[in-house]
Amino acid sequence: MTQEHTEYDAIIVGAGPNGLSAAITMQRQGLRTLLLEAKETIGGGARSAELTLPGFVHDICSAVHPLAAGSPFFRQLDLEQFGLEYIRPPVLAAHPLDDGSAGALYRSFDETATGFGADEQAYRDLFADMNEYWPSIAGDVLGPLSIPRHPLQMAKFGLTALRSAANVVKRFKTPQARGWWAGVTGHSMLPLSAATTAAVGSVLAMAGHHYGWPVPKGGSQSIANALAACYTALGGVIETNVKVNSITQLPSSKTVFFDLSPKQVLSIAGPKLSALYQQQLKRYRYGMGVFKIDWALDGPVPFTSEVCRNAGTVHLGNTFEEISAAEQAVWNGHYTEKPFVLLAQQSLFDTGRVPAGKQAVWAYCHVPNGSARNMTTEIEAQVERFAPGFRDRILRRHTMNAPQMEAYNANYIGGDINGGVLDITQLFTRPALRLSPYRTSAKGLYICSASTPPGGGVHGLCGYHAAKRALKDIFNTVL
């Protein structure tokens, strides 16, 4: 690539939320940009479609969006003016137990703490201070490793966040609080004994208290559509059905951003990269895959717990110990008859997604990376366990195993929707140990996918931070 007489200042390959965010950030500086997407529709992990029956709108991957609602970058964009509307369920995340009780996360910190009964004070001791200072550190937590703007508060956050979920759960005594903690930390896709799993639970809890765990009206595609509308309103250009197999296909540009996994970057741009950097990308580790089901239902999921019947998200797996054992088994390459199941019932609150009286419900469990095993029986048994009569309400189901998830989105290597293992060794150094995780070894080439900090989730921050880095490196612009 040359730095003069180029057709574009920036080309972005991949129109997921991170690619869109990188494109918007560059376009806002008045640069010439082009966004390329291999699929017919933009969105990456934020797409929606009728997967089961006509009139039932399902989210293909991401469904509930605490990180999108709280994203420091998205909040700059006023996406509401581009049609994005969030709907906030009264119960953010519920966790039922076999005895019919449930732990729950609410938007209200006090309501959440009080709901844990005998563990109220434990919850307050663990999170009250963090809840107060969260707005001041959220940008640093959800970004690349750097000197924090509030070092004392970041240090206090780290005292909890760098620990394992299994260590922190010792603070709780009740099955409800312990089970709830297993559910929120289970989003890490790591064994709950692993360091930093507490960080995932802490971030999701704080995001919930400040912004909720909302669903986008009309489906997750609404987030992608709003970002695309914002980008094109700035003069940006999007081309779909353009699969990039080699960097030589691209028009000349000063910078190229890859909203792609390291495996894809190696395939497309390998000859441009140093041998050392290629080796670093080859060593990048991918984590558990997922097996996902979408159901069209003839009515709501008949949860025994009323709390669950009012929740946007429900974590199924009973006790902390049961979930921990299940996640450890999957991490070790095994299967369990009682997997940890993440379930979302968006259409309870966004009624326009379904015909009157019906429901569209979304769920997945973790599986070994690349597993093609069908987990329908195990997942539906877990739902039935906490919602007797559930199977009788199924009208149609649509399933995707881990290889099918990767076929849908090539970033999901082996079905890993987190963009790679998010453990202590890949938390801030993903995808390689460098002064900036977004730079490759080739000048002008950047990675902006979930395989860079802060990792998976629909928040656009990987793309935003990669674009900030490129603006400083190539265009002498500091945001």
C-alpha cells in the first residue's frame, strides 16, 4: 500500500458492530472510507431473521445488550435518531433453582441486594462502591491496557475483577445469590475457577444497574441498522456480498481494518505480515463453542418462578456447583447431561416480533470448540426442569451447532462467539503481545474484531479503539 494517491483513506473489512464503529470513527474525521461485508446483510453478531416460522423474528447470535446500552462509543452517536429503541425488561437476569425460588438482577441496586435476603449485605459489600464509581472507570475497563484515569478506583475494581468466580462466590451463602453469580460469570465461557471470570460478572452487573439489560426493538439487527444509517449519513459507503480472500483484491488505501478473527487475517494478509507476528496469530487460542436453539412457542415459557416469567434473560443450571462442574467439563472437551443454558425471551417485551399470543425464544449452551453434537435434548430438558410443560408449547425449532455458527459468521472459530479465549493471558494482549493490540506488524493494517480488547459483545469498542490508534499513527489525529 502507498501513502499517496490512494483511492481511500480507510477500508474496513467486515460490517459487524466493530467494523461499523471503526468506519464511523474514521468517517467522522472527514476521511474517505469504504466498508465491505461478505454477507448479503450487515450486522455480524447483531443480525435478526425469521428462522422458525413466518412472523417470528429471532436474533441469530446476540440477543440482550447491556454492553451496547452502556457503550461509551455508542452513547456518543445518538443512535436513537437512526431508529434504535431499547426495551428494558423489569427483571434483567433471573436464575431459578429446583425449589422454585430464583435469584435476580434488577436495574435497581437496592432491589437486587434486598432480593438476595441473607446475602443482602454481602452483595452491598462486594458491589456498592463499584456501583458508585463505575461510570468513571467503564471506559478504561472496556478498552486497551493503559494508564487509568482513576487509578485508585481501577485498583479497587481489579481486586475483585482479577479473581475467579469460584473465589468470589465464597462471599455468598444463599443458593439464590450463589446461583445468580454462576449465571453472570458463566458468560465468560471459561471454567469458573479461572482468574478474571469475576470481571465478566462484575461488568455485566454494573452495566445492568446503570443501563439495564435491554433488547433492541425489532431485534438485534436494529443496532446494526442504526450504526449503518449513522455511517452512511456521514457519507460512508457500504458494499455487501464482497468476500475478501486476499488483500490484493482491495482498492488502494492508507489503512485497512479487519473486523475478522486472527485466522482470517492470516489467510487474507499473511504475506504482508512479519514471520513473528504470523506465529503470534497462529498461537491465538479459541474457546468453547455454542449450540443454539430458537423456538417458536405457542405462549410464554411456563417458568415455575414468577421472577423468571418477567425476566429478559434466564440462566439455567441450578446451583453454583452444578454450573461450575458443567462448564469445567466442556472446557475439558466433554459433555454433560445438564449443561449451563443461557435463555432469552425478548418477545415477552418486544411483542412486535411475533404473532399475537406467541413467543420467540432463544437459548444456547456451551460445547467443546468445533463440536457438531446436537444438544437439543439436553437444552430442552434443562428448560423443562424449571418450566414444566415447556415442550408442549413448541411449534417449531431451529438449531445451529458450532460448525454451523462458524459457517454463519467466519469470526466464530469453532463456534466461539467471544472471538477467542478471554482468560488472563488474552485479556489485554489479544490477539498478540504488542504495544498496541490493534496494530499488526504491517504499517497501515489493523485488527478491530472481538479478538482485540475489550473482547466479545456488541459494544463497538474494539473498532473504536482500533480507529483511534490508526488516526494517531497514520493521520496524526488524537481523539
